[in-house]
Amino acid sequence: MAVAVYPGSFDPITYGHMDIIERASKLFDKLIIGVLVNQAKTPFLSTEERVELIKEVTRDIPNVEVVSFSGLLVDLVKREKADVIIRGLRAVSDFEYEMMMAQTNRQLDHDVDTLFFATDEKHSFISSSSVRELVAFGGEIDAFVSPFVKAKILEKKYR
Ligand code: PNS
């Protein structure tokens, strides 16, 4: 059984992430979404909120599982008996960081490979950080996140 891990902060999950999840889930028997428990920086959404949102927006994809993790990504990959890590590449500017991570992970565990998906050009400008900034300043986020995610984010902002 081919298993892949798609890791990230997902703070919040965007249409860009959802596109990668849809495409990767077709290539693997199981796709595990690994939500990083950010220890250094305080995320906008809690780990539980991020996991809940991802579960909701992926509920129609049966071979997707959502877990949270702290510590090293390669340990999650081993724990889940996965074969590869999935990451999306939006632009050349992503490349350096992604290459460094892929090579670090391979240095830590030589069996762990990273597979990159070229982000659909419709989504190449989308990032969770711009969503957070738009929310903070009252900008429109309909092109970035699903209606369910938008509702949860705004509920949190005005709570
Ligand atoms: O969506 P992000 O924030 O770009 O995802 C980054 C993530 C979660 C993939 C990365 O920070 C990560 O793997 N963190 C776990 C710690 C780790 O394994 N570090 C070694 C690789 S550099």
C-alpha cells in the first residue's frame, strides 16, 4: 500500500492546499495530512481548529487522514509507514526552502523522498500568511479559502 504524508502548518488550509490534496490522493492508497503543532510561533488557529477544518474540507475524499504532529517530520513518516512526503511548489521563490527541507529530511532518513506538485496557476499566489493578513485588515478571502473555512476564521476573529 502506497502511503504519502502531506505536512504543513495549514493556518488556515487554502484552496492551494486543497488542490494538492485532491491530486495527491489520486496517486496514493492513503494520504496522511500532517498538521504541525507549531511550538515556536503562536498560530492563528489552534492545532485542533486546523485539524477540524481540514477534516471538514476533505470529508469527501475517503483515503485522506488528518493527524497532528510535533517533532521531526521524518519521525511522522516512519510512524505512519509512509513512502513519500508531498509538498507543493508555487513559484521559484519556494524552491530554495523546499529543496533545503527535502535534502535535510533525506539526510535524516535516506529512505524518505519528497515529491513536489506544481501548484495550479490559479492558486500560485495563495498563501496562508496572506489569508491571515487579509483577515486582520478586513480584506476579502473568498478566492483563497472555502466558505466553511472563511466562516470559521471570521467567527474566531470576532469572537
Ligand atoms: O506549511 P509550512 O509551514 O511551510 O510547513 C512546514 C513543515 C511543517 C513541513 C516543516 O516546518 C516541518 O517539517 N517541520 C517539522 C520539523 C522538521 O522535521 N524539521 C526538519 C526539516 S527542515
